[in-house]
Amino acid sequence: MSTREIFRKNLKFYRKAAGLTQEELSEKIGYGYTYITEIESRHKFPKPETIDLIAETLKIEPGQLFEQKHSENNIFISNKAELITNLSNEIYKKLSQDLHERITEEVSKVFF
């Protein structure tokens, strides 16, 4: 697999892991809404400065976009752990907020 193909696959992986569409990532880095689509579909390849900007936006190191892994099933194990931690934290926050709201409602019914 060529370096550019590795880059494209990794870009797509990290973009999806960040929960961004091609259009959203394009806009976040200050390009037209089709820019990432053009990269992922092999029509363009970004300049080094743009690679740095993409990596910064995705909160990864630029070199991670060029790492080749042996299997897509075990790709970026350390990032999977980080994603799981982030998702767990988000779920905890949401559940805490929901629980607080529910308790407030019940207390209001009893005392007011």
C-alpha cells in the first residue's frame, strides 16, 4: 500500500473516530466543504502545513496519519482506549445530569 493510501485510510479512520463528516472537517480546517472528500477519494493530497492542521483538528500527531498497521481490526489500539475513556466520561456526565434533574423533579413534587 502506498504512503498516500495509508494516509487516506488513516485520515478517514481518525475523522470518523472524531465524529466528523468530511464536510465538517473541511470547514474546521478552513477549506471548502469538499476538500476532505477530494483527499479521501484520491483527487487531492494536502500540503505539509495542511496535514499539520488536519492532525491538530483531529487531536493526533501528524505522523499518526502515516502509520501502517497490519490489520484494520487492531488499528490504533492506544487511540481506541482513549476513545473508550472519552466516551465513558461523556456517558458519565450525561447520566449525572439526568440523575440530578430527576432527583430535583422528585424533591420538588414532595416539598412544593
